Amino acid sequence: MTGPGGGRRVRVAVVGAGFGGLGMAMALKRAGHDDFVVLDKASDIGGVWRDNTYPGAACDIPSALYSYSFAPHYRWSRRYAPQAEILDYLRSCARAHGLEPHLRLGQEVTEAVFDEERALWRLRTAEGLTFEAEVFVAACGQLSRPSVPDIPGAARFAGRAFHSARWDHGHDLAGRRVAVVGTGASALQIVPALAGRAAHLTLFQRSAPHVVPKWDRDFAPAARGGGRRAALRRKAARLGWWLFNESLVSGLTRRGPTIALTRRGCEVQLRTQLSDPVLRERLTPATEIGCKRVGISNTFYPALERPDVTLVTEPITEIVADGIRTGDGTLHTADTIVYATGFAATEFLHPLRVRGRDGTELAEVWRAGAHAYLGLAVPRFPNMFLVYGPHTNIGAGSAVYMIESQIRYIRRAVAELGRGGRRFLEVRPEAAEDFDAEMGRRTARSVWATCTSWYRHPSGRVTNNWPGQTLEYRRRTARLNLAHYRPAPRRP
């Protein structure tokens, strides 16, 4: 249907086709809604699992936890599922729930503006389409925009350079001199995958990561089959891994005793896998464990002891035509640079321009760091809800569990708006301010406040992580508390 504003009119417009956006779409379908659209700038669904196709890409959360509870998947090939299997799972979910007619791929939403007179959101895409929606759900995720460091001379590099999330599969790395910049989660997977394939690999480390053992294993074909007993085993495994991760949270948020066990695992891994004492010293983290995401790998340290792999800890000063120069004056030759430098995670929704009531710009509201009531709603932006927004990432456990909590909450809001008598739902400023103050107090006590990471905005605020257990978040989002919203009556 076309609205008076000229755009296609829908009940709900979802931006983003990753775990959050697809989960929202499936929840709408399951609730009997069919008047919605899912927009994504890419030509395929999958979000982070569509984009990250680098060698060795896999989940660092046990597969038992990494599926929707309402669409469980049991045919993973191993405990930590590889990227291709996760993407296939999301595609199968979209097919099973009949989402294809609702998908508008290759449509980058550049602007979302709230029309207060008509109580509608107007979304425009770079490709020239316009959609009008009663509810706008932003499911853009926290890990969608690659972050490439601004290094002097980068434009002079004569070889090939690309970010890990934009892997150039047409560029064969066999026999090449490869420089990997960064030691985050993706580097821990890329380095072992490339070691021995490249003629030489140089890893540039700014800070040493904490790395715990990866309890990975293949699943036998019989374990992927059906049957009631197998289903019960899988449910038990899901519950067990969830409880295990819940037990780790206090170590991060209150710096409790469980963090000491994690630290011990890192120390043992470092001591037993590295025989070179000099290399071991350079790979000993200087930060408090957990302030950055803890890595998980059995192959990272052994790869660094290979004769064709070099670890560089001197800071990078410039990039030249044939390599990277460091602060000690050394030129490290390379014909390929891989930026394993993470994402602009604190820049929620950017560069999408969002304007709420009275033309309020979301970018201005979030200038000192993103904030939202329950990570879901922002004052002056009625009928707009976020999936995987600020303070909804977690340091231990599966983000899918958190996303499901948000999806259920938003589904209730959509139902409330559909009952009649309500023109829009806008979270009260005092409710949002109280929640933001609570998040500030709790994250200030957490380990995340002790170092610079993608969890923290440049202002110093921890904007990304939830400072509690996932069960607490599920409880707090279990119902739509209308006392925290100021509904505007529908016009006659």
C-alpha cells in the first residue's frame, strides 16, 4: 500500500538482516503480522556472518547457544560452528518462516524521519525507495561497520590492503608476505589459518590479548541426528553452557572470584603453548583480564612460534609502498595488509540519519555516547526500537539470548500500538535517565572501565555492554511497562 507521503506503507520497518533483524521478522510472523519489511544494504542476509568470510572464521560461543530458541539447530559440525554453517542456518530460518517476500536487499537506508502529525516513520534509501511505517526497528548491530586505523602513508601502499570483514577472496595469499594489523578475535582466527600458507606473516600487536583454551571438538554424524533422546541431550547442553557463561559474568561486572579462574586458564595456556620465554613475555597481557574481549583459541600461540611468523610489538609509524615502518625505524616488508582492527562499535546506527520529534537528531543526542532505556528506546523518538543497541552486548554468553529478549519486548510494543487508542509510544525522559545513570554506576565498577576497548566510547563511557547476567535482562524486559512511556492518543 502507498501512503499519502508517497512511500510504501507498512506496519513495521526493520533495518538490518542479521540475527537481530531476521529474529524480529520471524517474531512478527509468528505473532500473525504480515505487514512488515526488512531492509538491508547488502545483497544477502546474515549481517556479521555474511560479511566475515576470512580464513578460519567461526563462532567463539558454543554452537549449542548460537541459535534462536524458537528455531533450534542441532546439525552443527562442531562445538564452535564455522561461519558458513551459521550463515546457512540464518538462510534456512528465513526460508522456513517465509521471509523472502518481506526482504528488500541492496537497499541502504540513509534517513529515518518521524512525522509527528501522521505518527509515522519515513525511511529513505540510497537507491531512491521510500517506506512509511508505524514502527521503526533499527537492527543494525554493533559490529557492522569496519574500523580501519588512520595510519600515515596508507594510500602509498603498492600492494593489496583490506579489512578482515571485507576479505578479498580474489587475492591469493599463497607465497605472499602478509601483514596482519591487530590482535582481536578475528586475528586469533586469521593468523593460524594463514600461517604456513603465506610465505611470511607479520603480526602487529598494540596490546597482548588474553587467550583461553578453546574446548572445541567435531560432532559425529550420529550426534547431529534426530530422536527424543538426542533432543534432550542438546537441550541439556544448551542449558549447561548458558549456566556456565552466567557464572562468568560476575567476574566481569563485579570483578568477583570467577575472573581469577579465567585468568588462570590464560596463564596456563600462555605457559604451556609458548616455549620461547621472550615471546611469552611479549604476549603477556598488561591489561586487566576481561576489559577487552577475551580471546579463545588453541592455535594462536603455536602459530606465533613458527619460523615464518613474526610478532611485532613496536608501534606503527607509517605505511610505505612496500610495507610497514615501526617506531624503531624498522621496515617490515609486505605485499598484503590485512586490517583485523574490529568495528566502529560505539557509533550505533551511523551513518544512518535519524530525526525524531521536533527534528531532534539522534546523532546529537548520542554525541557523548549512545544510551537508550533498556537498550531499546530513546526519548523524543516515538515508535522507534533498537535491537542490539547500547548496553545490550555481553562479555560472556550468547548475544542471541539478549536479542531474543529485545525481540519479545518490541513484539509486545507492536501489539500495544495495534490495540487502538494509542498514537505512539515514547519512553519518558526520566525513565531513560534513571536507566542511563544506573548503567553508568554499574559499568564504572566493572572491568570494562579499566582500559580502552570497543566497549567504550571516546568520551570514556562504557556504552556497549550489559553490566549483569542475561537472566536479569530477560526479567527486566519481560513486560512492557507502560508507566515508563507517555502514549499520545490517536487523533479522531
